[in-house]
Amino acid sequence: MPRILSLLAKHGIPASFFVPAVTALLHPGEVKAILAPGVHEVGMHGWIHERNSLLSEETERELMRRSYQTLTEVMGKSPVGIRTPSWDFSPFTLKLIRELGLLYDSSLMADDRPYEVNENGQPSGVVELPVEWLLDDYPYFGFSRFEAIRPHITPSEVLEIWKAEFDVAYQEGTLFLLTMHPKYIGHRSRMVMLEELIQYMKGHQGVWFATHEEIARYVAEGAGG
């Protein structure tokens, strides 16, 4: 985390960190370090990285409310958005997001541009900032000692993929959203790759680096088209 925060500070880039509530309780100093510069955002990411689709509505509601309250207490302000653990949505998740009055979700994949989530065929008022496995560091760098197949891809190969994704997003004038995990991206060779990507993006005129909250407010106000 210090390495990541240092890189963001070096390039003046704000970022959104989605933190399970139990992680915030165990490591409140990390949350405070994220918020200290005054530019980053901390959003909801479940109670203890539970799978929502395996929970009853009552249990999911209880854990989501507990997560919201815990982050509010640790941060001193309320979170405005959520990324569900493992991008896992139950039939009740959107309803519970609305109950909490959250501005946005970032867990779904219906488009690669921001959109408004529908609920029972009607606009929900919840802005979706969509995710994508191609733009997640886990499929490239994740490692499980219990599986026979190991990921084998170099940082330079990931950089090539992410540059190509950014190029088209730039041509279309829309969203380029990366999902990264400190335990994967924070290693030295991968941080070198990430800085090269940042420098590449900064070399394009008019690129806006923003938190999820800033983008969601921009979209909600109608400026995002």
C-alpha cells in the first residue's frame, strides 16, 4: 500500500479503494493513510468479502448495513458507492444499495461505458461504473497453490493489453476503469508497469483521472452523455 500511494502521489492521481469492513476494523491506519491526501475515496466492499448470492436477503441486508456503518465510523464520513465482493450480485443487492442511498455501484458488466441500472425494467437512479475481467489484475497475476494451472503472463504483456483498451476508450471518449488489488499490483515489477501505463495515459490530451465518486456524480448530473 505505501508503494501504491506513493505512485499515485507522484503523478497526482486520485483513486478509489474498496475495503471490506473487517479489513477497515483490523487496519484503520491503512484507511486513514488512503484518506490523508484528501483526494482518494474509500468505498464499500462487503463485510468480510462474503458472496452475496449465497446469502438470504436478511443476512445480506444486515452485513451491508454493518459494513456501511463501520466504514462511516472509521472514515468519519459515509461511503457513497460499492463494489460487491467478487463482483457478486444477488437478486436483492440492487434493492439494498438503494435502501442505503448509495450513488453508484461498480460490479456489473452490461457495457464498458457508465450506465444507469434498471430495476424491474425501471430506472433505479444508481449509476453503474462497469468492470471487466480484461481490466482486472487478478486473472493475470493471481496465484493459488491449490490449483494445477498457474497464470503465466509478464507485466509487459498486461501493459500491452491495457494500453490497447485505453486507446479505444480514448477514441470513444469514454471510461477506462481498472480494477487492481494491492496484493497483486503492488509488487515491484508490476508497479514499474503501472507507472509506464500512467505515463502513457498522461501523454494523451484531455484525459481525466478521477475517483469513482467523481465520475458517478458527473454521469448522474447528465454531463456524461
